[in-house]
Amino acid sequence: MSDLIKTKKYTSGDKFLEDISYGGEMYQNLKDIFIFRGHQSGSYKLIPSVLRHKLQMKDAAGNIVEEDKDAPFDLANSEFIQKNVEYIELRRFFDVCDKNSLRLPPVDKIRQALYTQQDIIQSFLNEGEWLPYDLQELAALAQHYGMETRLLDWTTNLETAIYFAVHKEPNLTKEDLSSDDSNDVAIWALNQAAFSVMDTPLKIIRPPYHGNPNLAAQRGLFTFWKVSGLHIPSGGTNGKELEIFKRLTNRTPLDELITEELGKQDRKDVIMWKLLIPKKDRKVLYEYIRNRGVSAASLFPGYEGAVRCIKEDRSFGM
């Protein structure tokens, strides 16, 4: 990693906790200006969930179509197709939630076209920057409740990030488990203050906490890497216009994108930290945050969070 992004590997959970506590070196380094994200493995990458795998192309009957290696375009990796698939999924989320009387942020272009689908056509023909401002709050809501989006979850609370690094994750896929070749959990720290004064593709958004008790309890916020616009001219989609499909989806991890974007600048500050703590000390970390009032019960207010807390306490022998 570059000097912009530093890794610190601890020999024990106790050493890590000492370092982030008052008087420790990392306590001073991370004070006030950083946001945090916990990973259950040091090998997991900072890639949004929707970009961790290429699209599965399907025919009209919903059957998966095998990749045609002789095709002029790699549609499964096309940024143009990827963006429109994401839009349609957000639109479905809006529609289902609205039909079931769930609170939603106002998205006029979806609301006004629910029965015409003109918004889908317009989205396909006129590509602005992605993710557009009017969809960011909707995407954050969908992401927080499990939908795959282009957002990454962060928190302003380090102890919350520790929880997500050490808790028992019930939804890990076989792909996740097979990619875990690390003996550590990881805490990522991002210098949000640095990006408040720079014009970069990295955007940090905090949706309203009102009406979203989980997000409020977790002090959650999100990042995404803005994609510049794509556009099909009104003259049609033949010939050179089809070049738009050749632009591939960028699946580069966030830390690498930041290094590429800022690497040529003469900067002295650290933009990101990656803190690695041995997995064998997960219980030490869990007991630390439990003693400070952080658990599934506090981060997921309600009966479900209470039950999760009891199960996780039991799994750590508490």
C-alpha cells in the first residue's frame, strides 16, 4: 500500500485495544476525523456488494444465458448494463415498499412513472452520473436492509465497526468463506475530513436517521465511487453509438481507487488505515464492546436484536 493508506497489524486483541484507548497512538491518529468499517476477514476487499460479481445474463424466460466469447461486447461486465440493472432493482424496491405502506424518500421520476416505465426507458437512453443525487437516499435505505447496491456501509463509531468485524455473520456465502485466507479481522478507517475539501469521485452520504432506527443506532453512513455519465445519442444505437457497451464496470477496491486518484498528490496525511487483529482474539474484542454497551441489541433496536444479542453472547461463552 502507498503512504496514503497504511496497515497496522497487531499481535493480540489487547494490544489493539490499548492502542485505540486514551493515550494510545491510534487513539490520537483516528480522533474525530475518521469513519470506520469492520470486516470479518483481513482478506475481504472494499468492494460494494453489487460489484463483487459480474451480471448473469438471462433470456426472456429467465434462463441464464451462457457467455458468448465471440460477442463484440462483454455485456455481463458492461458498465452501461450494470447501471441500468441497478436502477431497475432500486425501482422494484421502491414499488414493493410503497405498496406495503413503508416510508420512502421522495423519488419523483419513479413515482410519476410507476405504471408507464418511461423512467426505465429514459434511464437507459440518457445516462447521467451514477449514483444520481435523487436516488442516493433510496439506495442507502435498500442497502441497509440487505439489497446489493454500489454503496459501502461505514460508521462514525469505532466500537460499532468492531462489532461487525467480530460478530457471527449468518449470511456469509460459500464464495465469501472460500476467499477467507486471513487469520485476522480488519477495521478500516477512512479520513472523511480529507474528502470534505477535495473534489473526487468518492462521495460520502448520510441519509436521515429519522424513521430508520437501525441506521441511527449504528451511526451509519455510506460511501460510493461516482461513475461519470454515459449517453446514447438521439440518432440511434447503431455503429459507433454501440461503443457505449464496451465500457467495463470498474470493480476496483476502494483503497486502490483512492491510491490511484490521490497517489500523484504530495500529501502528508494518512487517508486510510487498515488495522488487523488476530481472529483468535475475537472474544476479547466482543467482551470489550459488550462492556461498553455495544451489541446486537443496541445496534438493531427491537426484539430481533435482543435475540441476536443472546445468541451471540452464548456463542462467545458469555
